[in-house]
Amino acid sequence: MRRCFTLLTVLVLCASSGCDDKNKEEVADVIVLSRSSVAFAQKGGTTTVAVATPSDWKVSCPDDWVTLASEEGLLTISAASNTTDNVRNSKITVETAGDKQEIAVHQAFSWETVLLSTTASEEISLDSEGESVLFTVVSNGQWSVTSDADWVSVESDPVSGTVRVGAPRNPDAHRNATLTVRATKGSATESCKVTVSQISREENPYYQMLGYYGLHAENWYYGREPIGVSGTGTFCTVEEKEYRKSFYIKNLFLTGTVVEATYDKNTQTMSIELGRLCYTREISPTVSRFHYLYSINMQGGGFHNGMLTGRLGEGYNDDADETRKAILLNGFESPYTTLGIIGYQEQQWLSFGDLYYATGTMYLVDWDIPADSGTASTSVTRAADGIAPSPYRNIKPQHT
């Protein structure tokens, strides 16, 4: 008020003492402010500054956290909440054609900064058959976790700093939810989002491997005789043994065989260990014939064990003349590039003159179950039980 009074006094004195026009103009452009600085708390707010000048004036500020409104000699200044970890400073410029004044702006920050982090990935993927996942929350404040979907269960333990997220078996289609992790300390808050998804059974890569298949190979042998054509020569079923851990492959090459395969849920890969017993036939009360799945060197006559892997892909179904789901087999080592059954009877290794042997690139391709079979465990291999085995004269195991 004193500065306003002084300004008015100067104007009156100039008028009574006959100031020339130039001095009158200079005095008229003086800007008088009721205060030259303003301060705000961390949460922000609004204040006013009186502006006295006989000339038109304008106001500006370079920072967007400060908002301004001017009206008939009054400047209204507002500040948004300070969410940074530092004091904020700015300046407001009040200007006429002949004068310029500044107002300093200061804003405090909160000492109650919230720290929040989690070990959860951006998306938690849950199995179709039900699963739970554990992750950790680290914060210097009080925290909680909520879900926007009722099919997701959330169990929080602030003492151990862990959260267990789970879901039961999904009876329907693929579904998604969002978790909100929120921490507070005093008036300060921090939050983050975590997406949770659950696949359907149809999307489950383990279940996608189950089914009835034909073994398609680049070439085939019948016994020791090369057929010289590619195509499908034997059928089998892939069945569940232990969910997401193992399979049974039944009736491959010979009705009655059961080959066990493991499953890696992380790589979604089937693994078949060769050289394991897959079928036993009692020839007589005192004689048994043991059957093993091996990779074979058809030229040299040797065979060895090893590991084949299978991953989902696509293959050609030569009956339907179309591309279908397939389990692509890999892991053959040259020259053991043929797959088939080797027998052992009375201390002698045997191959079979009445069975098919697959060679070269091969895969199990999805196949329609024959309508007249009544079962998925159908084989097109010939009746080995009705024909005596014919041993290779040079067959020998080459275990690795």
C-alpha cells in the first residue's frame, strides 16, 4: 500500500510542478506489485498479487506447473502439486511498454518420497489348468495389491514382502486382468500395473501335442528293403502321462509299443530318449522278445541311443492333401538317420523284416482317426507277431 501511495504522490507532484510530457509518460509506465515473491506448499494452491500501473500490462511464466489469470489490477497465481523430489523455482514477468517487474515463485517438495518396485514381469501368464505365481514387492511405505477381475486370486504378505497371484482352471477362452500395486507414505503415493493373462486349454502347448498322428518320413524301408518314397508309414497316439511333464507315445511302428517322452514347459519341447524298452512279448513260457526304439544306420547295420526332440510346427498330411499341425522331430546324428524298432531275444539283437523303418527328415502329423477303428491306437504296420524276426547279420549296438 505504501508503494501505491508513493506512486500516486509522484503523479500529483509532477502534475502540479508542470512536468513535461516526456516525464509524465515515464512515470505512468511504472509497475507496482503488492509483493515480489510467492511460495507454495508441496500440494500446490492459489494466491494473488495486486498490480498497480496506469498502462496496459501483460504477464507470463515459462513453466507449465504455474498457471496465471489477470483481471483489473489483480494477478491470480496457481501451482500444481509437486510430485518431484526437489524444490521447484520459477519466475513470473509482469510487463508494460515501459517497465518490467518479476515475481519469484517457490514450491516445496515432499520429504515422504515413496519407493516401489516389484519382481513381477510386465505380464504374468498362467496355465489353462490353474496355476499360481509368486513375486516380491519392495517399498518404504504401506502397500497393497488389487485385481480388476474376480477370477484372479491375490494373497499379499507385507511381512515377507510377497504376493501370490493365482487362478483356477480356465473353462472358457483366453482371459486377462490387471493388478494394481499401490504404496503410500504420508500424503505421497506410488503405483504400478501388472498384467495377468490365462490361456485357454485350446491354446495350451502341452495339450496341443496330444492326439492321433501319422509318422511322415522323407523315405521308408520295409525291413531292409528301401521303398524309395516319402509319406506316412505308421500311426500312433500321443497321450498324457503326467500333465506338463511327460507323454506316452503308443503303437509307433508296432501295436503295443509304449514310448515315454518328457516335456519341458519352458521351451515347449518334447524329448524322446532312444534305447529304452517300449514293448515286451512273451514268445514262450521261457522266451521273451524285448523291443526298443533306436536310431539306426541302415547302411552299416549299427544302431545307437540318443535323444530326439519334438516341437510343434506344421507338416503335410498326404491323406487329406493339406498342411496340418505336426510335431517336428530332430536330433538324428549321421549315419544313424533311420528310426525304428530293434528287438532283443536270447542274447541276440534283431531287426524285423516285416516292419517299416522311417529315414531322413520326419515328423508326426495330425491325422484323422479311422472311422472303423473304434480306437485311436491304430497301426498300419504289418502283423509282426505272425512272422518270425529276421536278424541282420551285421546289426550291432553303438551306444552313445
